Amino acid sequence: MRENSESIIAGGAVLGISALLFTQVLPGQFEGVVLARNPMTFPRFLLGLFALGGAGLLVRGLIGARKGTVGMPVSWFKVLAILVLAGIYLAVFAPLGFIPATLVFMPVAMLALGYRNPLVIVLVTLVTVPLLWYLFTEAFSIRPPGIGIDDMLRQIGGGA
Amino acid sequence: MLKTLTKTSALALGLAVSAGAAMADFPERAITAIVPFPAGGSTDTMGRAAAEVLSEILEVDIAVTNVGGGAGTVGTAQIARARPDGYTIGVIPAAPLINQPHMRETPYTIEDFDYICALFYSPQALALAPDSQFSSLAEVVDYARENPGELTYGSPGPGSLPHLAMEQFLDEVDVQIEHVPFQGDGPGVTSLMGGHIDMYMAIFSNVPRYELDAVAIFAEERVEAAPDVPTAIEEGFTTTASWWGGLFAPRGLPEDALATLESACEQTAESDAFAETLGNLGSFPRFLGSEDVRTEVEQGSETNGAILDRVLN
Amino acid sequence: MENLIAALVSLADPVIFAILIGGTAAGILIGAMPGLGSVLAITLALPLTFVMGPEPSIALLLGLYAGSVYGGSLSAILINTPGTPQAAATVFDGYPMMQQGKGDLALGWATVASTIGGLISVVILIAAAPLLARLGLEFGPIEYFALGLFALTCVISVSREDLLKGGLACVLGLLVATIGQDPLTGDVRLHFSNFNLMAGIALVPFLVGLFALSEVFWRVAENVSPEDRPVANTGFKFPGLSDITSRWRVFGKSAIIGTWIGTLPGVGATASSMVSYAEARRSSPNGDNFGKGEPDGIIASETANNAVTGGALVPTLSLGIPGDPITAVMLGALIIQGITPGPRLFVENADLMVFIFVALFVVNLALLVLGAVMGPIFSRAIRTPEPVMLTLILVLLAIGTFSVNYNGFDLLVMLASGVLGFGMRVLRFPLAPVVIGFVLGPMIEQSLRQGLVIARGDFFYFFQQPIALVLFIVSALFLGWSALRHWRDGRKAKGRTNGTDA
């Protein structure tokens, strides 16, 4: 990608974010209070700066002051795959629970990233999940979400 | 046998304990106590002290979970959303319940909870800067009446109980003192000691802890830990205010669970160990049963709602 | 003097010594895991302190405290992810060094810096605790505002590639920090009518997403096979003694800045390492290399954040006011032991005070040894095949971030910040200024508006405060001088292109 087109895209992105945030600082219930007590003053000031900088970047790209080319990442398919996988994993982590989500995510992610040794994939997954569960519940007294190994053991223990 | 086990080994033997816990219907497994403030704060310390004692009485582990953020509203919302089976309870100070819903949209109302008990409280006190020209609450009020808006007072945060208490008092005496909120007592108290603000409204527990120069305490009667500090009532005012909290649960708790928790809470309030821990923190146990807490929350919400409507606009 | 001997005797007790070392090692581990930080380390140990006496409790807590602050630098250097927020400024130069194949030396510098910072702060703590406590009181809202502005100038040194982009990144950080509750009035803003946003964006998920998650995405995107990666020297190497002594100025100044900022309640180690970084960049003869893998940058950050440990104990012990959430938890633990910190502590519990000093001293020495032992283990761990390692990191980030607040929304924040960070890397925005703005923003805004209330809306009043005025002038001079230099450099090196910076 050429450096000035990068500036144009970056400037556009900044202006886009500004526009999005601008919807949140429109005049509303906070008018007529003293400066120090108006919650909107500081964000508005920042947003002004942000939009101004974005416009500057855009102009810089359009004028084309910098014309060098810059390297870009190559492996777009993998990025897309990991973005989608990570998104799903993080979204279901809390509702579904740590153990099922991770048991599925780890092998799929390793495969998607191009790792092809089934033994290692299975072993790493099967070691990591209980290890982390044990570390967090027992050593850190933090319970990851969902039904855990201790509950399963308890069910078996309670049945016996 | 079980009772002789220490808590740590009980944890290690969690399996055995729960298998053998056929003693009562509730509780038969570990309880999670959500504290809607980060670790280390007043609520957290209260919550952990209460959990220690409760866990001995109920003979199950009680895991204290800090869900901080949003001035307590995030954790409180999480409690409201939890399954009402008695295994998720909250240790909540009153502010997220009776103040925050008046300041913003919260995904809960005071109707979304079953109130187990009130458990701890600390009266509030007004402290003055070290080299203050005042020596009594009446002097402060008189000066502020003649010089409106010249004095400043600090609080641990906007919408905190001390903030509301001070506004309630200012309303009562009808004078104007500017509010400077801080993020918690640490920065606030330091600013007071450095003389950057004129006075600071604080939970009483901070007074002996930081050796503050308290000018009045907003309680019915003087506090043992500071017998020299007069009450606002003695000075001729009527405001009383306290920081208080207790155990709450999502609405719809089974009756037996509620009853068990309520009685365990009562025992906690009476326990010497709990009183001692609280005493070290400058607070006091105070038990109120389920129905009484509900009434207190409803009243507090109404009073503070009115104050907040005025202060925020 | 008897107290000192008594303290040494207690420490010589094998149990207490083992607890001290074990606590330090555990602290390093916890600190190195992104998401898990000092507060967690200390809260974990709280139940244990209930059943222990005061000395072992203190040994454990101090070990965990210093260890976790140091541990954050390991992941900062090795995987471009501050393990704890305190280590955010260590990333600026630590990771570039790693990329240049000098990761072993970067770890060495971080370790030496942490130890020296910790040791100097203990000495200051012993010598000047009451004095420092009083100096801290001089800092009110207006002074905090001036300090915040000064710290903000370190944005310049981490965005030398493109000052406009760096500035924009910083403003973005400041903006993100305004989401949620207004610190002064409690009103909520920029929340898009979403309850979770009303609570604001939490530091850990934002930081972890921005640095760590985006790093995972970026590595996938680069698609470099492990053989092509410069992984030479991923061991541990102490810098030469003469190298250390020749940089004594940076060490000394950073330690003093760290200790002193540690005494200010509510500022914290993250901000202190940024102030120190800004100052080191200003005064170091190697200032031009900052952000490109300059040891002075690591030294400034790591010395300062470990010096905060001693500093934060100053108000905690001498005034009973905790300087940060970490010392707040420690204060709670001490109170439960029946020890009430405050002005009388030095008189009533002098023996215990001396024990605290000695223990903290030993903990910092232990860092030197433990760092040399544990550093190589960590750096070897990152040689696992890349797909496996990236997957593991992702899982660790998820569980670590979730555990901070038990909030599923935090994971979405992390995801969004990760995507944001990735986008910024693609468009070659520096990431560090975002964090600087995010960390300093609330302090700057709140103290500015508190100051305005105190000054009755009169901004001129701000310039009548001597301490604040000095800070304003220093910031302005620094800003002007940097702008001038930047403009000149820009003219000289026009048209050059560089690889992406991290």
C-alpha cells in the first residue's frame, strides 16, 4: 500500500470514529451547568481534537506529501479465521462456560493456524483445560464460568 | 469431625464435605458472595469478614467474588440476574441500591431483590482540614451562611452515601458548600490533610483510622471510639446519616434458604469475632431482619431520590 | 538497632524465609500472566494471612507485591504484552529489544532495574517516610492536573515515527477513558444507552486486548514461519557492571520519581513509570533511541514501577492512607492482624516496621536471583510452535481477563480492543499512546475539574500554585523543544520508510 493512501484510510477511520462518538455528545440534559460540572465539556474538547487530527491525516494523504510504499501483512485468510474464531470463543466463554468453549476452540484454532500434528493438538488441549481449571479454582480461588471439573467429580462422588 | 477441620483442609476435601453435607437441605454446597466493589475497599473488607463468620455458621465455603465497576452497579446487576437459589448472595452497601438508580438507568430496581438482612453500619462524620478556623459544626454552618459557595467539602465519590448525607444536611440548614468528589477515601483524605479542601464527609471508620479532626458525627448518640466528638443533634441539627449494608439476594429465594441465611446473618451480627473485626475497622454490627431492611431500603431510596433530583440539576 | 537484629533473626527463620521467597516467585508468575496482577496476587494471599502471624504474613504480602510488579515486565518484553498495567511503559523499549534479538539483555536490564528501584525506594522509605508523607500532602487537585499533563508528554517519545498519529492515538485513549461515569458528577456519558458501557471500559481488558490480542492477530497476519523469526538469545543476560554504573543517573532519577509518585494516593505505578519514562527521555543522552529498544527506557519504567512499592508504603504506614488498591488490600491485612498503620505505628510497632523494611530489602534482592532463574524459563516457553503458542495465549487472555471482574462483557471489550489494536497496527498507528491517554485521562480530567471547583472557575488560579506552575513550565518547554527537534529530524530524514513498530 502506498503511504499516502494509508494516510487517507487512517484519516477516514479517525473521522468515522469521531462521527460515531459525536452522536453521544450532542446537546442534551447537561446544558446550563457551570463548566466544571458539565460532563460533556472534556469529551467534546477531545472529540474536536480527534476530528481535527483525522482531517489533518486525510489532507496529508490527499496532498501526497509522503509517497513511499509500506509493507502489509500477507495472510488475510488466517487473520479472518482467527478473528472469527476468537470472536466466537470470547462471546460464548461466559454463557457456555470455560471448559466446553475451550475444548472446542483450542483444536479448531490450532488447525486454522496451520498446525497439523493431531497428537500434539489433542494433548495440548487435554492438558491445558484441566490444568487451567485447577490453577484458577484451587490456587487462585477464582471460578471460571460454567460447570467445572470439580462439579463433575462431585456428581460421580455423590452418586457413589 | 467436620467442625474440627480447618477451612483450608475443608477446601481440599470439598468433595467429601459436600457428599457428607446431608445435614440440612440448605446449604449443601459452596455459596458465592458477590461484593460489587474492588478488593481492598470498605465493602470488601466487610464482605470478607462476614463471609468468614457465615461460612463457619453455615458449614460451607463462601467464595467472595469482587465484581467492581460503575460505582457498584455492575456487581449489583449481576446479583439481581443470578439464579435465586440462595447460592449466590450479595454483600452490598446501600449506595448502589438507593442512590445509583436515581442517577442513571440501572438494569435493576430495589424490587429485584430479596433482602436477607442488614449487617453492618458506620455513622458518618464531618472532618475538618488540620488548620481549620472552625471548631464546631455550628461555626461552619454560620460561616457558610454568610459566605455562600466559599467553602468546599470532599466526598469519596458522586452519589456515594457521604455525598448524599452532606447534601441532605446542607438542605436541612439551607446553606451552600461546594462539593468536590474524589475517587475513594484515600485521595480525598489526603487532600483534606493537605488543606486543599475545607472539610470532608466520611464514614466514621475513617476518623480514628486517619486520625481526622472530626467536628460532628451524624448519629443518634456519640460513638465509643471517639467520645469527644459531639453528634449533630447535640449541636442543634437533626440530620443523621450512616453508611450501612447487608446481605441481599436475587428476588424469589426459596423460603427455607432465606430463613437459614437470615438466622445465620443474625448469629454473625452477634458473634464476637465479627464485632471485633468490624471494631478494628471502625464500624459496628447491626442486624435488621428481612422485612425491616426492605422498609429501610424503600425509605432511603425515596429520600435520596429527592435529594439527587435536586443536586444533579 | 535491637530491632534490626530482631528483624534479621526473624527473617533467618527458615519458614519465614521460605514464605518470602515462595511469595516472590508466585508473585512473578502471577504478574507475568496477562490480566492477573498485583491486586489479585495479594487478595489471594489474604485468607492465608488470617492463620499466620504478622511476620510471615508481611513477608508473604511483600514478596507477592514486589514479585508481581516485576513479573509484568517479563511478558512485556517477551510477548509485547504488559503482564500487569504497571509494565505498560516497559513494552515501549523492551519489545523492540526483543525483536532485535536482545531479549536476554532486555530481561537482564528489567531485572537489575527492578531490584535497584526497589532497593533505593526502601532506603528512601526508611530515611524519609514522614517527610515524604508530608510532601504528598502538598499535592492537591491542581498539582495532580499539572503532573498528569507532564506525564502526557511522554507520548511524544513513543510516537516519533509519526507525531500526528501518536497524538491521535493518545486522544483516542483519553476519549475511551471518558466512556461511562463522569468522575465529578456521576452522570453517565458516551454509553450508547448500553448498561455495560455506562460502567466504563475497564483497564485490564482494554490493555490486554489492545496489546496482547492484537499482537496475536498481527502475528497470524505476518505469517512468518518460526525459522525466519529472530529468536536468538532468548535466555537471560545480566548487563555489564560498567554499563550499569554508567547509567546511574537514569536509575537514581527513576527511583526517586517512582518512590515519590508512589506516595501520592491514587496515581499508581502505571502513571509513575510513564512520568519516569518521559523524564528519562528528556534527560537521557540516549533520548533519541527511546521507543527503538533503548535500555534507558526499560530502566526508567522498571526502576520506577518497582520503586513505587516502597513509595506506596509511605502513606500506607505513616498516615494509614493506602496509595493504591494494592496497598489498600495490604492495609486491610495488617488491620486484621491487629496492627493499625498510622502515625503511631513507628512508635508502637517499631520492631514490625523494621521487619517490613528488612523484608522488603531482601525481597528486592531475591528478584535478582529469581529473575535470572525464571526469565529463561519464560523465554524458552515462547519457543513453542507458533500456532500452539498463539492459541494458548488466547485462552490465557480469556480466562485471565474474565477473572478480574467475572464479567463476560469484559471479554467483548477485550475483543473490540484487539480488533482496534490490529487495525491500528495495519495503519501504523503507535499503540502505546492509547494506553498513556487511557491511564492518565481520568486523573487529568478529574483533577482539572476538581481544581476548577476549588478555584471557583478561575483557571488563572492554577498558575498561582507554585508546584503546579513549575510542572506547567517544564511540560511546555519539553513540548516546544520536542516539536522543534521533531520538525528538524523530519526534514533531515524525509522520505524514509520503516517497518511497523509495535
